[in-house]
Amino acid sequence: MGVSIDQDLLLGELETLASFSEVLAPAVTRIVFSPQDVRARDYIKQLCAEAGLQVREDAIGNTFARWEGASADGPAVATGSHIDAIPNAGRYDGTVGVLGGLTAIRALRRAGFQPRRSIELIIFTSEEPTRFGIGCLGSRLLSGTLDTSVDDQLRDQGGKTVKQVRSQAGFRGELKEVGVPAGHYSGFVELHIEQGPILEREKISIGVVTSIAAPASLRIVIEGEGGHAGGVLMPDRRDALCAAAEVVLAVESAARETGAIDTVGTTGVCNVFPSAVNSVPSRVQLEIDIRDIDGGRRQRVLSQVERAAGDICKRRGLRHELQVINADAPGTCDPRIVDAITRACGGLNLSYKRMVSRAYHDSLFMSRIAPTGMIFIPCRGGVSHRPDEYAAPDAIANGTRVLAETLALLAGS
């Protein structure tokens, strides 16, 4: 279609959105349902209303901005991402997909495009697991892959339930009303920074995602016996942290031993009690993330880690408890959506590469109910979830142009 993107406006809106933060720039901290999150939501809703879109919200806070097509009653084409940010994060994760989506819709309207199918921008609630320990809360509920009992069962570190916190933020109603059936959307496309180094390293403009890795999350609590660091002799030690260190290395080993580049294992949390330099650690809590695009292979790694934890603790005379927090199935992008994205790249003379998303996104859960695809743009050094996260203006504009052309192909068909 030859749509034109208002690059300066988009960059300015990204900068304004980044200012809704608990910390000073360049870092961004925006925890779901915090005052900063609510202010950021209000800003996005204002932009959508000014663009002439119909805005609504559901009980969990997912926000929908709709451009009605000629077939208003039929399934819409959707795009979107999230605006919450982990502590000390950057300004591009998720937000490029939200403001890029809005910019793409504006560009199509300005170009005189008349959609047959409605186009809907979605701002998902709590893609990050920061507050409640589980990621993609909004898209999980929207796709019906999470039981609504989480409203009363999930609590933040302050002990408040999802229901209490969302109500305080102004989102009321029943979570059972959030889910939509398969077929509600005819397609979903998410624009996102790669969060990896491949596109920049290979000097490729666009990543066309074909599959999305999914995590299995483990929590392991190891109970030993504490004591004075000088008074407990080495033969008598039952040190929980030493056992935990072995488990951490077992996670690394299990992931490496698959020989697959798409298998990764990370121990991201290690809480030590009593955490004193002169005290033998008596209890350690580990939280472990294992990801792959092959569900069976990931399960084998998960089982290997479970066995290793049991063997290590038995050998050291320690007790342990192991809980699988979640084990989501990997996602596959729809060939029709992938084809539309590649056609858009071709029409814009942009280089592209078919690739795997090793981070998981709201697209993973949208793929359960709609044909789904993802557009990646390069980010400097592959860095993400850090204040120095950066995507070049041209990269953001290119991704937004590809998204606009893709939406036109999907909504005009």
C-alpha cells in the first residue's frame, strides 16, 4: 500500500510512555496495577481515543481499541503487546508492539485503507511475571488457558490477591467474562524487539517468527541445618546452599546435554536463609526456568533436574520440596500469517529471516485461539530487560511499516 509512518511522533510517544516509571530514565520500572501502570494505561487510552478508535477494557485490565471494518460482526484481526515493565528495565520491550500497532492503524487510516475485517489493538495486562509470579496473565485469561480461581489464589509479595489489586486499580467484574472462544479473532500479529542478537549480527531488517519457545518453571526449597560458621565443623555440615549450588549446575548441565541450541535453563532466583556471612545456610529457595520449542525435549530436561535435585539432597542428608509452577506448551505460528508478513517484507524491499522466538510473549497464548504470527526488529547487542535496551528509530519504523502492510493483507482479505 505504501503507507507512511510518522516516525517522530512514534518515538516521542515511546519517550512519553517511558516517563511513567518508578525510577529515573533511562531505566523503566512499571509494575502491573501500580500508579505508574494506571497512568500509562490512561495515556494509551487517550491516544487511541484521539485516533478515533473504540476503547474498552475487561475485568483483568486488557484494553481493546477497535477500528470497525465493513464486516463489523465478523472476527477481527488483532495486534498488540504489553506496557508493564520489570524493575530496572528498558523502554522498548512490549511498548513497540503497542505504540507501533497504534501507529500502523493511524497510517492505514491516513492512506485511505478501508478494512473489511475490523482491526483491534490489544494492550495485554501483566505480560511480565513481576507482581504475581506468572507471566502473560491477561493473555492467559483471554485465551482461557488459566483458571479464573487465580483471582483469589494468586497474591503479590504484600499478600494482596489479584482481585484486590485489580479492583484498587479500577478493574472490576468477573474474570469468567474475560475469555474469548477460538475464532473470535481471524488472526493476531505482534510486533516486538528480538531480545536477542541475531538480526543485528546478520544485518537483517525483520525477523519472521515461526515458533515460540515456552517455559517450564520450577520452585525448589532445600532444608538443611543452620549453625555458627565457626562452630559447625565441616564433617557435620548440612549446608542447604552447597546443595543448591549443585542443583544450579545440574540445571546448566541438563540444558547443555541436549545438544540443541534451542534448549536453555536458568536459575534466576536463589533466596538464602538466614543470609548472614557467619551462619551456615539452613534453607534455600531456587526458582528455575527451562525453555525449548520442543515440548518433549524440555520435559526430559525438567525430569533430569528433578532427579538431580532428589539425588543431591539425599546424598547430603537434606530435605527438599519441588513444585512445578507452570509448564506451557510451545507455540507454532500460523503459515498464513507468516506468509502475510513475508509478503509485506517483500513489498517493502526489507530483508527478513525466519526464526524462533526464544522469549515467550502474549502471542504464545493468543496462538491457542487464533492464527498467530510475530514480527521481530533488531535490538542493539540483543540486550533487553536492562536500561540500555535500545532499538534504532529506523528499525522501529521498518517493523511498524511491515505490521501495517500485514494488517492490510489480513483485514482486507
